[in-house]
Amino acid sequence: MARPLRTCRCGHTKEHELVAEEPEYTLWGWILLSMFGITPKPDHVVYRCQMCRQSVGSTRDPKVLARKSAPKRPPAPDAEAPASSSGSPASDPQPEESPRT
Ligand SMILES: [Zn+2]
């Protein structure tokens, strides 16, 4: 059962690159965001065309919401191998406390 894809007035579906996932927050979310600088988990995500600002749908998919609430990290380049063959000494970032008696 194929449901018809909604399109904006430009004819973009939510798969289009110009259609962005925009997190929408609840009122409390906005309060958190503006007063405390906390990025709350969005209530839902709206697919909005960046050309005409028309929304072509929304989702409450927890995976999408989590992706929107988490800070964006650049994708790790998988062409480069991790620094294991460079022979650098492994340094402990946290000093180990040795209890002495
Ligand atoms: Zn559009």
C-alpha cells in the first residue's frame, strides 16, 4: 500500500536535498532552549522545503528525533586507519590514583 508522497509547491518530496529536517519543539522545549541554552529533544521533526518553506510532512520517529537532538558530528573518514601503526606511546589521559598505605 503506497501512500502518496506529499510534495511542496516546487514538487519536492521529503527525500529531496532541499527539504530539511527541522526539529520542532514544544513550548517547554522553547523555554529550555531560549532560557537555559539546553537543546531539548524535539517534539517532532518537520520536513520543510528550504525553497518555499512549505512542510511536506512530519515524523515522530525516535531515531530521527535523537539524531536531531544530538550534536552533529562530522563523519569519520574511513579511508584513514586509526593511529595504531604510527608507534606512538599510549598515554593515559586520566592519571591513575595509586592508593598508598
Ligand atoms: Zn518547495
